[in-house]
Amino acid sequence: MAGIVNDPQVTGMTYGPQHASAEVLNRYAQGSLPPQDRQRLEPHLDTCAPCRAQLAAHTGSRQIDRLWHRLDHALDLPVPGRLERCLLALRVPDHMARVLSATPALRSTWLVGVLLTLLCTALTARLLEPDARSPFTFVALAPLLPALGVAISSSRRFDPAYEIGQAAAPSVFRPVLLRATAVLLSSAVLAALASLILPRLGPAAFGWLLPMGLTTALSLVLMPRCGPVTAPALAGAAWLTALVLTFRSEVLFSAAGQSVLAALLLAAVVALMALRAGFDFQKGIQV
Amino acid sequence: MNPETTTEAAPVPSAAAGEAMVQVTGLTVRYRRTVALDGVTLSLGTGVTGLLGPNGAGKTTLLRALATVLVPSDGSLSVFGRDPLEPRSRQEIRRRLGYLPQAPGFHRHFTAFEFVDYVAILKEHTDRAARHEEVRRVLDAVGLSEVRGKKLKALSGGMRQRVALASALIGDPELLILDEPTVGLDPEQRLRFRELVAELGEGRTVLLSTHQTEDVSALCHRVVVLAAGRVRYDGSARGLGELADGRVWFSPEREPRAVAGWRTGTGLFRNIGAPPPGAQTADATLEDGYLLLNSAAESGMWPEPEAGTRPEGGTR
């Protein structure tokens, strides 16, 4: 190891032949010692009190202060909440995890409520519609839940820090889209779980999936013009209207019907992307 | 004297002289049948400007319009020379302003650090290390370093108010809009707050809405008084106090002619209004001028002192 034990380049050796040189310790203190030398020096430092004492002399008080400062802050950083820890474990970037952990429709109470509602509806369908290919009540309800989640996640009434957030975010599009996507995904996972107890588990039992995306996308498209509560309400009303109009035919859950829903979803996503530059919902705004 | 003409009597000291960061022209905001702001025109330059006015005068509406969270019904608004109605300009304005709303809400399950960090993320500070450094800086500025790891639900109202102020300071904004920031602060915290705002006012534009006339006296080089959605006074803090010169007097009994009066610790009544002949007038303060202006705005009458009153010399 350079600088330790009989190294010919060592100058200013303070200790005996078994100790590190002043130069090496100084370079180590400055952080400029090559990694391979650092790896050999550190075990030596661990067992050699004189070298540790010599190292302390080479470490400036400002460096020590900086180190303590860094350590102090690292220890003081709060432990994230349960939801945030789960998101971080799923490799969600920390800034996104923090925004999502402040989303009302991702709180455990909301998620448990949604799951129970879906399970009850699926159970009811099993009992009352045992022969239905696509249980009406379940597929009618599931797409309304993410729209409701988007409403409570974007509205002043349910977000206590609404006004601070509105003035802080240069563009509200990103946080709104992030929250809506998370609400949609969580609703879809819970609905998929609840679907397992439906009477017939064919593709038609998952007829709620595209409408779920559509009500969410439509809520966002309408939000700048109608506001964060009215927009999801209109999207939900549009879905219920479509269901009522096609009640007897079940055409919405046929291949053709699902294709139309997919096309509408694509159109809504394109419209949303076109709106993103001016996306906002200030009070009184007219886009 | 018409109270609406007081701007001419006490000209604006610096906003007109310096570069206007904010220019408001004929700003009107209507909520259905209610007119919250009625053709407000003013400009703001560097320094701390106080915004005074009774409840319902339109202060919060004006601040919300300036903070780009409310779209005016009529008139024009320019912040940093940009129009907040234009989406890209609005984004640019939001990057450069800090806003402390009236009665700010919080995600109470967050710690102070996490909440300010959350606001920093919304402000698009995505680099973790730099963001955390900035969060520590603003929490330190408001004196909350020691409690940064505590949950907001465990903090006092005054501490939460300081957390909101710290959030407004993220990114070192050029324009700071503070809506009643001293609510819930104890005297020591208010003193610290004054020091902080005075420091922030150097080189920045700070608009401070408050009911605390002491804060305005201590901090503001300029005062705007709103009443019923209109600007009733726009001038120096000293000029607002001077409006009450010769109109403040003491009496042993309550004076029916006073527009405002209260019993002081000495047992005498301190009256504001048109003093009777022979009354010994006292030094007027900014609060006296403000109360007089408000009563005049309500009644439409300006109380002229009667002949024979004896004004006392007046440094304030």
C-alpha cells in the first residue's frame, strides 16, 4: 500500500515503520486517496490508534463540522409513512411518492372502502345474477370509483393544502395526472381482486376496465372547464347514460362495444395531451 | 375632505419610483352578485407594502388574484411584466412567487420537513439533495429546525403558521404574498417574523395583508387601504397616521362625536374624530389614521376638527 510500511515514496513519516505516512493520511482526509489505497488503509486505521490520532490532526474542523452536519441531517430525516414506504419499495421516485402520499384517494381508509364496496357488489352479483356474462351492477359501479377518487384528490374540499399547492405548482397538470393515474391503477387492482368472486370469470367480467380508463381520462379532459368535482361527475353521468341506453343489448361488453370504448379512450388521452400546456383550474378560469 | 382623494395628499414613496413588479389596472372580481374588488388600480415595487382593510374589504381576493389562483372578472394584471391569464406566463410567475394563504391547510400526517418538502416538489424541485438543503434553509429561516421531524398535528397553530411561511419561502421568491401571516403568533414569534419580513423586503417585493397596524407601522414603507373593494388610501405609512393629526383627543367621558373611542389605562377616553373646541389633541398613530379612514369610508364624511383645538407636537 502506498504510504504504509516501508514505502519509498513516503515522506514525513511520523510513526514507526508500521504506520501510515502523514501524506497518505492527509490525502485520505482530503478524500483524494485512490480507492485501492483507501481500502487497504481503512482496516489499518481500525486497529491503529496512533494513526487515527494522526488522522484527526489532518482533518480540519470544518470538514468534521460538515461531516457531522451531514450525519445530523441524515439522522433527522423523518421516516416516511406506510404508503410512501410501499411506493418507494415499488421503485417509485421519492418526489412522486411524496405527492402520492398526500393524495386523499390513496389513503388506506379510501382504499379499504373501495375494496369493500366492490366485494359487496361482486357478492351481490353472484347471488342475484348467477347466469350473467357481465354482471350489470358490478360493471356499472367499478368505472365510477376512479372518477370519484379523482374528484376528491383534486378538490379543495378534500385536499387541505389545496391553495398552497395550487400557487406552488407552476403547472398543476403533472401532479393531477400523477394522482389520477395512481387512483386509476389502485382502483383497477381492487376491481380485479373483487372480480375473482364474480359468478363467471370470463373476459366479459372485466368489461369495466376500459370504461374505468375512459371515465378517468374524461374527468381530466373536462376538469379545466368544469372544475375538479363537476368534471368527474359529468364523466360518471356519461357512463351511466351509456349503460342505461344499452341496458338490454349488452353491446358495450361485446367486442364491437369494447372497440368503440377503446377508441374513445384513445381520443380522450389525445385530447388531454393537447390540453396539457394550458391545463389549470383556477377559480373562474375559462379555457 | 373626501377620503378617496388621500392618495394625492400622501404620495406613494417608492413603488412609482422603482420598477413595478406588479401592475394592477381596474381590477374587478365579482362573485355572482357580490363585487369583491371594484376597479382596483395600483403598482408594487421593491419593499414591503402593507394591505389594510376591514373584513370583506377584498384583501384576500386581491391577493389570490396576484397569486394566480383566481381569475379576475375584469381589468388587467401584470406580474413581472407577464400576464397571468396566459398559461406559460402563469407558470413563470408561479416559479417566482411565494404565497401564504389565509388560514392555510396542511396534510397533518406529514412532519414539518415532509410538508415543506412536498411543497418544494410541487414547485418542481426534483433533485433530492438540493431540495432537502432548501427545505432545511427555509425551516431554519422561520426558526423551526428543532421541530422539523415532528408531525404537523403535534405542532401549535403558531408553529404550523411558520411551516406555511417556510413553504412560501421555497426557491427564494422575488414576490412574496402574505395573507395575515401573524395570526396565531405570540409576541416573540411576531418579533422574529418582523425581522424576517424586513430582511426579505430588501431586494424583493412583499405584499403583507394584515389587521395588525403595529406590524404595518414596523415593517411597511407603503400602505394600501381597501374598503368595499376599492382603494381608499395608497401612500406612505407615515402619511396614513398624519390623516388623524389634530383628530385624536382625550376626554374624561365617552364622546358621542368621536367615530371611535375607548377607555385607556389612565381612565381617560381616547377619541378619534372631530374634536370639540378647546380639546387637547394627542399624537396620532397609523392606527388612528386607519380607523378614521374606515369610518369616513363608511359614512362618506370626513370629520373636520373644529376651530380652537390645540394640536400637540407630533413625532410618532
